[in-house]
Amino acid sequence: MNEDNLNSLRQKVKDLALDYQKKDDFTGWFEVIYTEALEDAEQIPWAKMQPHPCLENWLKTVDVTNQTALVIGCGLGDDSEILAAKNAQVTAFDIAPSSIEWCQKRFKNSSVNYLVADLLALDDSWKNSFDLIFESRTIQALPIPIRREVIAAIATLLKPGGTLLIVTRLRETEEISEGPPWAVSEQELSQFYEYGYQEISRTPYVDPNNPSILPEKDGRVRASFL
């Protein structure tokens, strides 16, 4: 996809998200994007059809065999599948039914348990249930007024001693930026500490699709919490 088409697609996402936000619906626009894509992944601006490089690199350093893993906002399933390939017991969910249908078509014999679910309305049985949680760009896709609720929902899912791996953009101030995405602030990220989390590492990364943009300018990081 050329740059003009990509910018047009990004603007469509922003306009749609803001239209839904005016109706106090912060997530309904995801299903519209997936449905209107008609199974053309190029129409999903966050779909790279491969695992996130940060997750790939992290998995080279750890053994997740038999760990219960959760992928939040799984999109088209690539992150979920690499975890399954590393012998994790993977649950992956997305709020968009069309996203989950797409995953199931792509990976017909997958061991991943793909589910339609709302992060803000998960069953209580999910709490303290996972050894590993991977959250890639879901927090930043949801508006700042509900950020505390989003972080609380994620924080309660991890088992004691488990690992939460977050990939997100960071913003330098508490000012509300234009989005989506709405980059995460240090203060917002620190809300995980309220649930007993400790940050164990942080790695700036360069977007392979925009290698000329330095991480200190773009504010993208991979952060691991324990």
C-alpha cells in the first residue's frame, strides 16, 4: 500500500473512532474496520501478518512451555500463534467478532483458544489466571478517559509471579493527545504499580515500517512487568 492510501486509511480509523466515542462507545469501531476490510489485511492498519518483533525477540530469551498465556486484542492472530508454537497454552481474544472469525480461518488447526470478549467485561474467573499476558497496542487504542479502567482490567488477570509484556507508544506529558492511537504516559503506566507490579525491563524499539523514525522521537517501547 502506498503512503497516500495508508494515510487515508489511518484518517478513516481516527474519524470512525472519534465518531463512536461521541456516542460513548469506545470499541464498536473495531468491528466496522474488520467487517469493511472484507478479509483484505491491507485494510487493517495495525495488521502486519507476522508476530510483533518485540514479542519475537523476547521469546528468544525465555521458555514459555506449558505457561498459560493471554493475548489481549489479538487482531489477526500472529502473536498468539508464535506463543503457541513455543508450546504455551494460549487464550486470545478480541472484541471484534470478525477478527476472531478471521483468525479461525487463517489458522484452522490452531491450538489457540480464540474468543470474542470485551476487556472491560471479562468474567471474574479470568482473574489471576495467566502466567503470561501480551498486550500490544491495545491500551493506546482506547481513549484516555477510560485508561484507568483499562489498566485495572489488565492488571487483575495475571497470576502472582507472572509476566506482563506491553508494547506501546509513550507520550512525554499528561496532555491528551490526538488519537487514536492515544500514547500512554509514564503516570498511566505507573498505575500497574498500584496492583503490585514491578517493572523489570524496558526496551525502546524502532518500527520496521518506519526505520528512519528514532525511538526517542516516536516513544515506542517494550516494557516487561512482574
